[in-house]
Amino acid sequence: MLRTNQTFLDFITKLYEKQQRKEDVILKQFTKGQKLFMQNDKSSKVMLMKEGIVKCYFSEENDKEFILEFLGKGEILGEIECIRNIPCLCNIEAMTNVSAYALSVPYFRKLLKNNLELNALLVDAFAERIVNTSKRASFQQLYTVEHSLRKLLELQSKQDIQLSKEDLAAYLGISVRSLNRSLKKFG
């Protein structure tokens, strides 16, 4: 439910520290509620989370949101858009104060062409996402909403973050009304 990738974080931290002028990779700060990426906007950066938690979500035409994932340290953001040269697929919003390494698009593309370690990390990250998406889809089919809600509430407690009812419902893919019914079952 909260994805992290320490190996990727270690890789980017080394790149950041090796720079002489700190131009290709910069460290950016975001406050809780601030958007790192906006759905359908063009992005000029690829980011890698250093600290904090973000939510990755789609905003639908009917003003509904669907949260794909909560991402933490070491997770890469905006790489698909950069690779495919497309607008941002979804919104990325800070759930806590966030620190992230920002790589310029030209620098990221240069690394893609020349750095085998980055390519291996990306392949691993993409494979992990496919596995996690498959597990989540089957989990939602096989278990009750209450079971998934319990896991989400445990995450909230462990990470010491507050998720709104809207965020809980958006992650579970249910209405707030259905969420309220499920919460009543917990007594």
C-alpha cells in the first residue's frame, strides 16, 4: 500500500552527490497538499522521492478520484511521461512534507541512453508495479472492502498520516457512503 525503493534512492543520492555544480539533479521541497505533477500537464522534470509520502491518483471527468498508490522514499515519478513524451498521466500530491530529487528531462534522457544501472532500476521498478497492480486487483476481487479498509487504516497508523474519508474511498474504489457503512462495522 505504500511503495518504497531504497536501491533507487541510493542510486540517485550518489548521482546528486557526485555533481560538481548541482544542476542536473536538484533537491526540491513540497509542503503537504502541494502537487508535484498535475494530470494532463507537460512535465519538465523526472522526480525521485527522498522523504515523505505522496498519493498518485486519477481525476475523472465526473470529479471523482481514484488513488492508484501511495508512494514513499525511492519511488520515481514522471519517468513514463518522459520516456513516452506525453503529458502527465495522473496527479501526484504530497500527503506529508516531501523532499524529492528532480532531474531535468534532457539529463534523464541522457542517463537512459548511457547508464545501464538506471535502466536496470527502471526495469525492476516497472516489473514491481505490474506485480503490485495485479496483486491489488486480485485482492480487491477476493477480499471484502472491510478487509482492505483494515489494511489501509493500519498503514495510516504506521505511517502516522491522516487520510480523509475521500482518500480512503478513492483508494478502495468505493463511494464515501459505502465507506461510512464499512466503518460502522468496525464499531
